[in-house]
Amino acid sequence: MPLWLSALLLTFALTVLPALARAETVLVMVEEEGCAWCARWNKEIGPIYAKTPEGRAAPLRREMIGAPPEDIAFDRGLHFTPTFVLVRDGAELGRIEGYPGEDFFWGLLGQLMEQSGVALPAETNEGETG
């Protein structure tokens, strides 16, 4: 095999294959128009979620309760808003029904991620000065 072809195959194996093997994990927020608890979550957590280790490990995806997405296999029906469903590769790992407030939300989400084997990325200290 020519050396250039070996190098090309090695580059492909080291860069493309790991990305393909990585599972897609998301946190699906099921909400509805006029939901006061959804609005509270949007105010308290929404602006910071993507910046947290949890948000980087499971980016937020929003869905409306009346129109469940076809690409996710939910374990059971969606009846409450907000409902937060942790999903990996289209399969439900677990859920939080309702929004119990900021402090409880982070604890419940942390437990759910840990039980589901979702690893959190290391925290960064963006914006800090020494």
C-alpha cells in the first residue's frame, strides 16, 4: 500500500471515526404555550444552561407537548410541562417531570445524568481573571 494512502487512512481513522462513534445526547424540554413553570425555567435556567457542564454534555432541544418528535422513542406519554427528557441517540434515558425550582432542578439533572452514564465535561473558567 502506498505511504500516502496509509497516511490518508490513518488520518480518517483518527479524526472521522471517533466523531461517528460519539453518541448524541440531548436534553429535550417539552413545553406548551402559556406554561408558567416553563416561563420560570426559561427565566432562571434558560440563559445559563448552554454554558454549564450539563448543557455542554446534553444540549437543550425544545419541543411542544402536542407534537412529539418522530425521531425520539419516549418510554411513556408526555402529560406535564415542562418535562425534561434526557435522550441518547433517539432513546429516552430518563426524565424530570415539572420544574421544582432552580436548586432542585440542578440536583435532579445531575442524578439523572450520573445514573444514565452521561459524563460532564470539565468546567472552564471563561471570563475569569487572575
